Amino acid sequence: MNALGKMTFTETKLMLRDPATAVMTLAFPLFLMTIFGIIPGFRQPYDGFGGAAVIDTFIPGVTVLVVLAVLGLSIMPVYLATYRERGVLRRLAASPVSPTLLLVAQIIVNVLLAIAAVVLLIVFARFAFGVKPPGNPAGFVLAFVLSTTTVLSLGLLIGAVVKSSKSATAIGLAVMFPLLFLAGVWTPVELLPGPLSAIGTATPMGAALQAIRDSWSGDFPPALQLGLMAAYTVVFSAIAARTFRWE
């Protein structure tokens, strides 16, 4: 097993030792879908979504994005900050392990957890509420992968520089909620004022939600949103690797 494989295996074991994180990540989307699914109005056709029901188009994308946001901007930065507080990173600094390797391992572990959460969500939504699966599977996979790496790389950037777990929580939430608002999680971006709508679709989470929504409804994600997410992933990851603080 190479160095990355060993690091990923170690991070996976550490994640499993804290089952609350995995359980919350897997159960939270099911809880959200249940809340939305029992609202009768969300199961009725809506002209704003081309005659489709809200729960078949808008809600799945929102649920996926919220899960990624919690995982990437709340859980992951706290993990890294806790490592820093407890001196784990300082001990790693004395070894041949590079910060890039640790960050990549964190991304891999959390991507696997996100995949498990979304697969469980799709199956649950289908059988519990009759929600149609993504209409463009290939487009959805691409949108989901880029959405996940975008949000996680932003979380890694936060976790790379914060001094404490409290700071990680505060900064993560301060970044997460405005981005979710601009993305159109609480109010569809189509209903936001013109400037906010344009800004929202260009943000990391706005691009992610647009790509996921389009692929779920059967269209291929827009090239602009895919390109933005790829660029965000590269930039955030590069900055995180260069600014990573061991202590």
C-alpha cells in the first residue's frame, strides 16, 4: 500500500471511530427529504419548474447540496482543526508526510461518505415518496463529483489555516449560510433580484446546485457551471496545500 493509501486508510478508521459523523451524514438527507416529502404542496405540479413537482426537481438538489455543505464546511474543518489542537499535525510534520497527502486523503474519505449518503437518498426518496431518480445519470455523476470536490476543497482551505475547532466551526458556518442563500437553497435563485441571481449562480454552491438540478431534471449540466466548479476545486485545493499550518 502506498503512502496515500495508508493515509486514506488511517483517516477512514478515525472517521469510523466517531460514528456520529457518519450517521449524521447518512441520516440527515433522509430527514430533510422526509420533511419536504410530507408537505402536500411540494408534490403538486409547479409552473415555475416546467410543470414538474417541486420534490422531483428542486428539493433533491437542495438536499444534496446541504449535505455537502455540512460535510465540507462544518465537519471537515473541525476535524483538521482538532488534529492541529491535539498536536497530531505537528507529529505528522516530523514525518515524510506532506500536507498535500493529508488533504487528498481527507477529500477521498469524505467523497466516499458523500457518495454513500446520496445513493441512500436516491433509493429512499424513490421508494418513500416516488421521487424520480436523476434524469441524466451521466450528467448527475459529473455534477455530483465536481460539486463534492468544490465544497470539500473549500472546507479544506478553511481547515488548513484555522487555529482551533471553535474557529473552524464559526468560520465554516459564516461561509456556509451566505453561500447557501446565494445558491438559492431557501429561495430559488430564479426569484432573487437580478444582480443577486447572477452572483448566486457563479458562487461555488450556486454552480453546484444549478448543475445538480439540471441533471436531475434530465438535462446535461451547463458547461459554465462545470467549468466554474473545476476551477474552484483547483484554486481552493492549491491554496489549502500552500497555506496549510501544522500547528
